[in-house]
Amino acid sequence: MKAKITLHDVAEAAGVSTATVDRVLNSRLPVREGTTLRVIAAAEKLGYHAVGLMRARLKERVPVRHLGFCLQKRNDHFYQTLAAALQQAAAQNQPETCVAHITFMDALEPAAIAEQLLELGGKVDALAVVAVDHPHVTAAVEALFEQGTPCFALLSDISAPHRAGYIGLDNRQRGRTAAWAISRLQRQTTGEVGVFVGSHRYLGHELAEISFRSYLRENTPGFKVLDTLVNLEDPQLAYEATLELLARHPGLVGLHLTGGGGAGVIRALREDAGDRQLVVVCNELNATTRAALIDGVVDLVIHTPQERLAQTAVTQMLAATLPGAVYAGPQQKLLAMDLFTPENMG
């Protein structure tokens, strides 16, 4: 018969006194967090019957941190899955207890975004936002900084001087990767190349577009990059703009979509690309882009790793809310992009 595990056994396994284990179990006196975690780990390994109570006591000691996220377009699949990843990352975080509060911004005018930032920012310990770069947004971020609420930019950076940081892809790298793919996959060395952005106000889109143009100018001077088209990340606008682009430019050899609206672009290409040998690069792997890859409509998808993005955001936001945390200027956390072709769908 297996002997009953005692406080003494747990203390010996954890390298602490029996009194320390008793304090962890009953919250009699404060115990350092590292010591508490070591005691709990030892108790769990031994199968101590009260390990669940120890964990409950730890949660009672750890304050709940509230993290706010201002995302865009409630009905967009990308933001739905990102919201789920953020909720999961917050729920699974240890040892801090944190809760993710998600707000979807269906009104994307800068003044409306700023209003949402200030509203949610007044209720949480730290905030992260997907937003255009605009004076209204900057003013809101600066106001949150003054009240002690750190604000991070997700996916696309903003220029607010006191933003806590940026978390997302390296957009310069993203633009150059798209240009590399078009220059390498397109057998022709001359022709016209189109590029879409969601808005000129997204710094991420702007940087991806500039680096896209720069790479082609340096490495494939025979390609002429056309004037940039704006689709506001709206599938219908993207569809109509792509049809017009195809009609007006029979010499089109490549197309790069830096932001959203991919479903509209793909729909137009399926309808009216004809026999053109277009090389197409777009963003985010989903059911529509996956099918387009398999059917040869799209050649490369540059994907944001949402789980890594969510975990990094939660970690950085919690670090910014720790007691005694000192603001040291904006911090960049750049994630490696995922690349998908027809051959690695899995």
C-alpha cells in the first residue's frame, strides 16, 4: 500500500522547510512566488492530495490583469481567428491570471478608433490595437500613456511617440519577399506589376509597398510597378478594382496584395485573368486563399502566425504592467512570417 504523502515529503522534495509548505497551503504568511511555484511543482510530482488547493491559493495571491484588444471588422475571418487566439493565450497564461477584452471596430474612421481606444483603455491594464496612423490615434495613445495604460500596435505600427511597442511581421521583409517571389517565378523580365494597399494610412502597408518597389527597381528593372491601388480591405472594392486593373493593363505580369480584400481579388482573377501568366502574392492563409493556391490562381501566401502573435502580445503586455516596470521607449517584437505555396498545403 502506497504511503500517504505528507507536508514533510513535499518540503524535502522542494528543498524548503515544512513551515514554508504550510504557508503555501494555508496562506499564513507571504512566500516568494518562485518558492511557491517550486513547492507546487514538488507537490504535483509526488501526487500530494492538496496540490489543487495550493494552486487555488496562488491564484488568490496573484492579481488579475485585464488586457484590451481593439481589432477590426467583426465579420472578417482573420480577426475572428485572431480574437480566439488572443482569448486562448490570455486564458492559458501562467502564473499571472489575465483576461482578454476584445473590441471590434466596425467604424474605421480615425476619430472613431481614437474613441474606442480611450473607452476600452480606461477599463484595462494594457491595450493593443490594429489601427491606421493618424493624429487622432496618436492623441489617444498619448492620453493613455499619461494615465498609465501602455498601448501596443498590432500588425501595423503607429507613430505615437509613447506607444509601448509594435508586435507583428517585419513589413519591409514582407514586401521584399513578395517582390522576390514575383521576380523569380515570372519567366518574363518585362511587364507591369500591380500592388494593392488597404490604406495609405497603415504604416505596415506603406512599408511593404515601398520595399516591394525597391526590390523590383533594384533586381528586375524591366518590371514597371503601376500606381498603387487602395481597396480599404473591402472584398467588393478589391474585386471591382482588380477587374478594372486587368482590363486596363493587358501587360500585367504580377500582382501583390499587401493587406486584406484577398477574396475580392481572387474572385476577379478567377473570372477574368484569362490565359495570362500572372504571378500573384497575397496575405493570410484561409479557405479562399488555400483553394486559390491549389488551383494556381495564387502563387504565394504570406501568413501571420496568429498563435505566436497572440502569445507574444500577452507576454509583452503583462511585462509592461508589472509593478515597477519602467517605460524604455517603443519595443519591437518581429515575428517570422509563414510562407505557403501550392506544394506545402499539408
